[in-house]
Amino acid sequence: MLKPVRRIITSVPLVAVPALAADSGVQTGITSIGPALFLFTIAGALLLTLVFRSVANHVALYVTGAIGRFRIRSALAKRSKDVLHDFILPGAYGGLARIDHAILTAGGILCIQTKHFNGIVFGGEDEAQWTNVDGVHRRRFLNPLIQNEGRTRAIQKVVPDVPVENLVIFTGSVEFTSATPKNVIHVRELESYIAKHVFGPSKIEDWDAVWLTINSAVMRDEATRKDFSAQISFG
């Protein structure tokens, strides 16, 4: 008699399945991380670009301001020995007024506010706010002529008989879209502006006494600085 043939079936262990899948070239969720890594790389690059542009813009503004302040101080020093920078007086209507620069000339005092911008400036003499566009950056700011008028009156309150004029100076590579408002100039025009500017009539005979009065009214203590900072924060 013929003996029956026995079939021997060898089973493959389940633990070997992933290895077989990997060897056969089948992609699993664990190994398919290429696209995700690519997207993370692109997102990181975009974020770094935005951060770099923001930092570069702030650095450019800082440099523009530093150069502008140096140019203004140098130009004022050439025109008069009687100059004050970044000082505080009692406000004309209460509070405190911080003044960027003031210079005593032969006919009166110039009260100066500075703006350190690049790009284009839109704004009229009577508009409450002006606009600066520098590349993709756009900012609105208070009309500096109106803003500086209060500071001009603070000086006028200290020396009521002295002509005091409001002057706004821009630095940087800035252009106006229309005619520059009266009493608004670029720093490159400062020396000639002072030389040619004519104040109103005055009967002042002792200009040294005038400047001494201004200096005596300046508030130089640290407590005043802190009070002014608090005033700005509150405003």
C-alpha cells in the first residue's frame, strides 16, 4: 500500500512582516517623512526672512536717527554757541514738554523737532496725521508742526517777549509727494535756513539774559525725566 504524503506547511512569523515590507520597498507611515520635512524647512525659511526684514528695518531706522542727530547737532553748533538738546520745560498748558533742540539766533529762538525717516512722506500743514511709506512699511504719525507748536509755546511762556519759531527737520532719504509745508526742511538745508530766516520784530537788547532765563527754566533732575516718561505712557 502506498503511504499518504504528508504536506508540511511552514508558517512565517508575524514579527517578520514589517521587515519583509521594508525589504520589498513598500513605504510605511514611519518612513514617509520627506514631504513633511520639506514643508517645515520652507516654513522656517519664510519665518527667518520675515524676522530678518523686521530687524533690518529697525536697524536702518536706528542708523538713520543716529546720523540725523549728529548732522543736526553739528549744523546747529556752527551757527550758534547757544544751543540746547533734548531738554524738558514746563508745558504751556500744564504737564511737561520735551524739546528736541533749541537755538538762539540774532533775531529769536528756533524750537526744533526732528523726524528720522526714509521713504516718502504724505502730509499737509493742517492735517492731523501724516504718513510715511518706506518700501513695504507704512506708518502714520502726528503732524510734527502741530505737535511742535505746543513745545514752541512752552519756550514762549518762559520768555514771552522773545520771538520763537516752530521748525521741523527731517533726516534720512525722505521725499514729500507735494510741496513741503512751511517751516519743514531737510537737515541739509538747516544752515542756510538759519542764516536766512527772519524773525518778527523784537525789542530785546540783552540776548544773553534771554538764554540764561531759558537755561534756568530747564528741568534737569531725574525725577522730572521719570514724570515725563509716565506722562507719555499715560498719553
